[in-house]
Amino acid sequence: MSKIELELTAMLEPAVEALGFELLGLEFVQAGRHSTLRVYIEHENGITVDNCADVSRQVSAILDVEDPITNEYDLEVSSPGVDRPLFKPAHYEQAQGEELRVRTKLPQDGRRNFKGDLVAVTGDMITLQIDGQDHMIMLSNIERANIIAKF
């Protein structure tokens, strides 16, 4: 996670939890002068559009007061969806045995994009099995990771 994402998580997590939801994670995507803040929430009973609207109002109020984002941005609040993003070490542990799509911050083994089965989570490292080969990736080098939905 980037510095701004860490700051936003620390700022918003208590408010999201106070509403009865888990802040699964967030993404801050900068695109020139306009950016997008995606907030992913979760609840054991699922997420409705009304839940997203409630969280969006609360998050928006906090962001208006604290003003941590200096340029224009869109706020999106949603469930993680079928291609669930992974943010925290616990998310990777829960996803063992699943197929993942991983993009690294820095190239590893000559590439940044990986697609394989998550076979192990050890401390601050995951092991993806790709075509019978194990690839170990540090959690700190993961830019984005998603579970690949099976239909």
C-alpha cells in the first residue's frame, strides 16, 4: 500500500467499523488531475447498495473535514465482488488454494504479472504455483492481488 492509502485506511477504518462493516481495504488511483478512491467493505451478511451509500456518506464527511486528498477525486464504495482484492496478510491466508492474479511493484523473475495457485503464506511472503513451478513473492512487493473467480 502507498503512503496515502495507509493514511486513508487509518483515518477511515474506525468510522467504517462503527457502522458495523469491515474495511477490507482501499485503493487510491491517481490519474492526472482527477483520481479515484475505491473503498471495499464487507459484512458477514453481505453488502447491499444501501450499505454502500451509508458508508459513502460517512467516509465523504470525514474526507471533507480532514481533506487528505488535494486534487479532485471520485469516491467509490463497494463490496469486494467476485474478483476479490487481497490487502492484508490475513486475506492471503484465507485465500490459500485459490487461483490469484498478482501484479508486483518491481519486476521479479523478469516480469511483474503472475497468475497461479496460492499454495503457501509464510510470514511476509506468498508462494504461487505456476505451471508446476513455485514463485515466492514478498507481500511488500505486491502492488495488487485478486482472487480469480471460478464459474
